[in-house]
Amino acid sequence: MAYFYYRAIDKRGNEKEGVVNAVSYQEAVIQIKGFDLYPTGIYQTTKKDYAKEASLKRKVFLWQLLHPKIKTKEIVPFVSDFSILLDAGISLSRALSVLYNQTISRRMQKVIGELRTDIESGQSLSDSLSKHPEHFNALFINMVRAGELGGILSDSLTRLAVLYEKNARLEAKMRAALLYPLVVLTFALSVVIFIVAFIVPKFFVIFADLGTSLPKVTIVLYKMSLFVRAYWPLLIVGCVVALGVFKIIMQLKRVQFFIDAIKLRLPVFGVLYRKVSISRFCRTFGTLLSSGVPILQTLTVAKEATGNVVLEQAIDKVRTSIKEGESIAEPLSHYKLFPPLVTNMITVGEETGTLSKMLLKISTRYDEAVDVLVSQLTSLIEPFLIIGLGGIVAFIVIALFLPLVAVVQSLTGF
């Protein structure tokens, strides 16, 4: 007998979690479904208090480092090829064997091997996928389960491949908007630190030999140079520790809510961040609906695609309103987080019975808006970078040359 910790959704769309005691994984699934629950994740353990352990694992940064997720660029070809093989009439087990042999990534190959073993033992693909929540999220599992129930597994996998590709493209655009200034700043600061630590001290040797008095700006630079040279190991360790602590703190919900609220209010970047979040939500929502996933379960999964706790809480309240009989657009319109364009198009989709298509159109439109914003941001950031870096260089140059000017003036009599 073993313990199986599960996360599931009931018929009203409420999230549940608990532990069942079963001989096998299949029996655990039967027990959970016997509670009229729709499992989204099942994890075998030997500990009865696994719920706390699982919660801790999801939050601790060190655990995430030791159990890295399979990258999106590895999942996309897996899903795409999987759907093609199934569409050609190949069985699940044989398709997984083909994918196992052609996969280069050992980590992905190991997961595919475990999926194949589970399928050959009689488990469903969705149940097998739910054993790997660190690699396959609730969105992935729900779409596969809906495809299995509707007999359209290959279609569901095709939609998943498209969804992952578009999300990856959107994330790449966000990284492009942030990577350029980060690379420039990192390189510039590295050069400045090198100059302060190794070049500046040689100037002060000259100043000491000349016996000239140093202005305040030069003294400040001198003290900075001494500090960097004396404590550079501590500075490196401090940066690494600060990064680790920051990652752990960011797992706390209160901190996440505070940071995410600030992100949405940032000038320019806030607009970009909101458009990306809404695009991901609409695309995930529309894809799940078109795959036949019930609307309450769809909202539960789609809210996580936003990547923003503030938006997630708003969507939770919308889900509660829908359970009470309201439409989707009406409660959404109460939140300023969702622009009128989104709520109006959703209203049209509900009235015409084309909600999934409307959601995907909203996502496409916002993707185009993100493209424009990213190009504008790049042009906007460049002058600020030039001004900032120019100010740092000017400070160093002035601090070093003021004493030299004073020496020249004393020698020439001017």
C-alpha cells in the first residue's frame, strides 16, 4: 500500500486536494473519481503528510534547481511529432517508442520511457502525464484528458503544439525587450568595476607621488576603489546569496501579489506585461474550450497561464460569478485589468456561440500589439542607457582628471 497525494476539481469547479491510500496508481485514480472529482495531478509518496511536502517542494527554489523542468523547446517537437504519429494511426505505445528513439535529450527520453511503460501497463496517457507535474502542467494534462474522452487525442496534441509554440514566441519577445538593456548594463558595469578595481589605483599612485590635494569627487572614487579591491569576494558571494534569497521570497504569495501589482502599474513596461498576460490567458482559455474542457475547469487552468497573481485572483472571482449563473464578460467588465476590447469581444463570442474563436482572435491581436510595443521599448530604452552610462563614465573621468588639471595649473602658473 502507498499514499497518493492528489489535486483535483469538483463538478462546481472548486479546487480540492487530499491523500488516498491505494495499492496502485490505477486504484488511486478510481478512488479519486469515486469522490466525483476530476484529478489534475497525482503524486505517489510513502508519507501521509505529503500535501505539506508537495506544497513545500513547489515553493523552495533549491528543489526547483535539483529538479529542473523540461524546456518548452523540447516539449514542442515532442507534442507535434506525437500528434502526427497518432494521426497516422500508430498506437500510443509504438508512437512513444518512436519518439524515445529519436529524442536527443536524455531527460526527455527518460520521461517518454516512463510514459511508455505506464501505457503498456494499461494506464491512460493523461494519468501517466499527471505523474510528471514538474514537466507537464494542468493545461497539458487537461487537454490530453479531454482529447482522450472525445476521441480526438491527436487534434488535442496538435492544438497543444500550436499553443506552446505561440507562448514560447511571446515569451521570447518579452525576453528580447528586457535582454538588450540587461546585457548592455551588465557589460558596462563589468567594465566600470574593472576600471575602478585595476586602473584607478594606478592614478592614485601618481597623485601620491605628486603630493597634490584631491577634490571630494576624487576621494569618493578612491574609497570606492579601495572597497572593491578589498571586498570583491564578498561582493560576489553577496550577489549570489541575494539572488537565492530573492528567488525564495518571490515564492511567497503576499510578495508575489505586491510585485505583480507593481508590474501592472509600471509605465510602458506595465502595458507590455498586461498585454502579454491577457494574450496568454485568452489563448489558453480558447484552446481549452475548443478541446472540449468544461468552462469552470478551463478557467481554473487558464488563470495560471497569466503568470500574474493579481489577474489570477480576478479570474477566480469571475469563476465564482459564473458558478452563480452569470456570463463571462459581465464579471470581467468589473475589473479594469481587462480592457473593453476584451470584454466586448467575449460578449460577442458568447452571444454568437463562437467564444473560443473570439478568445483566439483577442490573443492574436494582442500578440501584434506586443510586437509593436517591443520595438518601441527598444528605441525608448537606448537613449536612457546612453545617458546613464555616459554619466558614469563622466564621473570617473572628472574624478581622475581634476587632480591632474590642478597639477598642470600649479606647474604652469595659471
